[in-house]
Amino acid sequence: MNQKNNLSAGNSLLEQARNNAVPIMFIIICAIFIPMAGFTPGYLVNEIVTRMGRNLFLVLCLLFPIMAGMGLNFAMTLGAMGAEIAIILVADWQIWGIPGVVLAMILSIPFSALLGFICGTLQNMAKGREMITSYIINYFINGWYQLIVLYVMGSIIPIVHASIMLPRGYGIRNTVSLLNMRQCLDDLLAIRIKGVKIPLLTFILIALLCLFIVWFRRTKLGQDMRAVGQDLQVAKDAGINVDRTRIISVVMSTVFAGFGMVIYLQNMGNLPTYTGHSQIGMFCIAALLVGGASVEKASIGNAFLGVILFHLMFIVAPGAGAFITGDPMVGEYFRVFLSYGVITVALIMYEAKKRMAKSKAGQELARAQKEEGGAQ
Amino acid sequence: MKSKRRIVFILLTVLVLVAIAGCMMVIGRGHTVYFDNKTLEGYEGQDYKAFDRVVVTVKGKEVAKLDKRDRGMSIWIGQNFKMTLAITEKKGDEPVVKEVSIKLPYSVDGIVINLPAYLAGLPEDAWYSEFVPAATEEPVEDEPGIGDEFGMEGDLGLEGDLGVGDI
């Protein structure tokens, strides 16, 4: 009896380890890298807190499409593009500080919502292939974004300030300075504990989004989303407007991604016009997966753990690379291949688990049929 | 009935957001204010001499210490610009502290204030002018978005920065 209990405890521990393979792997990597990098604990905590404030909002917005069973929303980048257009306009109108941030967030809503609607509609046309569809939509809309920013802004959309316009008279420069907006959100209500700056207002905004997610899950729409996420056909039979629910989830994700991008950019203090959004989606998704989320299940806890672990790895990898090989570039490469690798592993694990569950269900059905046949 | 209530709710939300955006546009308009401590010559036949020294404090922070012919600057968000001036008229004098409040025009980015003229109580055209940045020859900037999308021009995109930047 005792042996049986030990065996089942061992099995459940193994199952837990298998389910949390990615976070465990990252914890081990970080534990090895931290002493090699040689940073002080104070520096590491400061960096992690800064990066949490910068990235958590963006990572949390990925939860809505996962709730609706649409997987990882690579198209959150569309919200980032909407926010970038809004921030370019705000910078040109010279609206600075917190009012600039608020205005950029409000202005980003129509852009992000429209792009989210387009994306959601296209994803509905490609049910079952949402992730790859959203990934490619990303490139498609990026082309439009470049067209607008490079040719329409300054020629059709009035841009007054030469400091953000290309010397030829239209199009936006490679980098737009947001110096007058830089860390205005982070510095307001910021507190310092043992040299660690805590951007309280940014964390309040993140906490509000977390509360919204918790509340939203309990609403009718939230329940509908979860039902759609579990089984499309059953949800349809239950009278839920599946397509509409899925579009709403993508729109919510892109709109919140727009807000998140504004928070991110005010922290950075400049806007890389043509590249700012391109890797945001990839890194946010990687961070969420590192936190133990999967394509079909993710929680607020996964987002927090993921951002901490992923960014800890990002901070210490160049130092560790320099320690091992004498070249920090190796660490730089390492963190890039790890972030893409983590997405690949998570997708493979998801598919493998799905197949295993399917075959298990098939075996159980066969056994049940056999037993039924035997009884007759 | 339900859809009517929904439309009203959406319209109200849009209205509130537009109102907040409008407020932000007014209260968040940034300006760069330049202060000149320069002699204003020949204004209606009279000269207004520069002070020996002016110390400018904005929002409790000392932003400029101006000797004769100096220019200082400060940034300001909103239209009601306030500063404190500690004016030393002649060498050896005790500085006189003055609180100054100026209404800034919404449409102007850079505003130059001639302090001797302003403190002499002259009309706006005597002490106010718009800052026009000097035109400079700019280095040619690479046009973004032109070139091989895959970053494989010659070096397979593997050299130098990985383009990851700071995330």
C-alpha cells in the first residue's frame, strides 16, 4: 500500500515536472548564469522590476485570445503598430508628459480596434490555423504600416516638426525622440526601497488589468469566450455567437497591446519607428511560454513568472556569455535562440500532448467497446 | 430596447474619451521657453539694459543663471507659465525676487522672452518672439524600409547587432 502511494506520488511529481518543463529549464539556466554574470542582487532586482513595468501589460494582453481558444496572438503586434502611429501624432502635436501618454492611449484605440477587427475576421476564416494566420497578418499589416509611416505621413497626414520628419520632407525618421514623455508614468508615484526604484503607477495599471481579467472571466462574455475556447461546436450549439466572441477577444487583445506599447515606449524614451513593434509579439509570447503557459491555457501567474524568468535570462546571458567564451555576443546569440527555441518547444509539446490525449481517448473508447462486446 | 441602450452606452463612452483627449491636448501642450538677459535697444527711443545677473527657477528647480547677454531655457507643459526670478540689477546689489506668470500661446513651440523688456512692463511685442531653430545641413539619413527584407545582403545578416536591442 505504502509502495503504491510512493509510486503514485512519484508519478504525479514526474507529471508536474513534465507540465512545467519550460519554467524549470529556465530556472536552472538562470541559476547557472547568475553567478557567472557577476551582477549584484540589487542591480538584478532593479532591472527585473523595470522590465516588469515595461513588459507585463503587453504580456497580459495575450490572455484574451488564449481564453477564446485562438492560441498565441502573434497579431498583438497590430496593437503595437496602432500605438506607434498614435505616439508619432502625439509627438508631433507636442503633447508631453502624462497627458501625452493618456492621449496616445486614447488615440491608439481606434487604430488597434480596427486592426484587431480585421485580424479577428481573417482568423475566423482560418479556424484551426489561427496562430500561423495571425503571424502572417502581422507581416501584411506591417507593409501597410510602413507605407503609411514612410509615405503618407508628412505628405497626406500633416506632420509639422522637422525633428521627426525625414529630411526629404515626408515620412518619419528611423527614431522619434520621446524625451519629454520618458518615464513620466514610471516616475510619478515611484518609490525607492533599498535603491530599487518601483514604478508604482505602472504597477497599479498592471494590477488594474489583472483585476479586469479576473472580473472579465466571470462575465457572460468571459464565460462565452471560455466555452468557445473549450469546444467551438458545443459553444455554437449552446447558442453562442462564436465568430463574434472570437473577434471581440482579438480586438481586446490588440487594444490592450496598444496601451501596453505606449507604456513600453514611455519607459524607453524613444520610438524605433520601423522596428519597434516587430519583435514585441515574439518576445511577449516567449515570456508567457517561459512562465509555464501553453497554447490553450495561460494565467496571470504565468505572465508574471514568465516576465521575471525570461528577462532575468536576458539580463544575465551576455555576462555569462562573456564569462564562458570571453565574448558577450555569444550570450546575445544565446538569448535570441533560447527565446525562439522556447516557442518552438512549447508548440511541439502542445501538439504532442494533443496527440497523446487523442490516442489515449481512442484507446479508452476501444477498451470500453471491447468490454461492452464482452458483456453482451 | 437593449440595443438602444447599448448604442447610447457606446456613444457616451466615445464622448467621454473624446472629452478626455481634448483635455489632454490642452493641458499637455509642451513649450520650450527661452529667457534672454539682453539689452533691448531703441524701443520707442529708449534702451532697456540687461541685468547684471538673473537666476531663473521653474517649479522649484533652478534652470538658468543668466549673466548679461545670456540665454537660458526651460520646458513647460500647459499654457500658464510660472517662474521665479532673482534679479541682481547692478553688480553688488542685493537680488530682488519676483514671481512671474506668463500666458503662453498654444500654437507656438518655442517662445523667447526678453527679461529686461518684460520686467519693464513693455507691451508683448517688445519682449515676446517666436524661437525659430536655425536651419542646418543634415547628414543624409538612410531611407528606412529600403533594401533586402531578409537582411541577407552579402553578410547573411549575421554580423554586428542582432537587432534585439533592449526589451
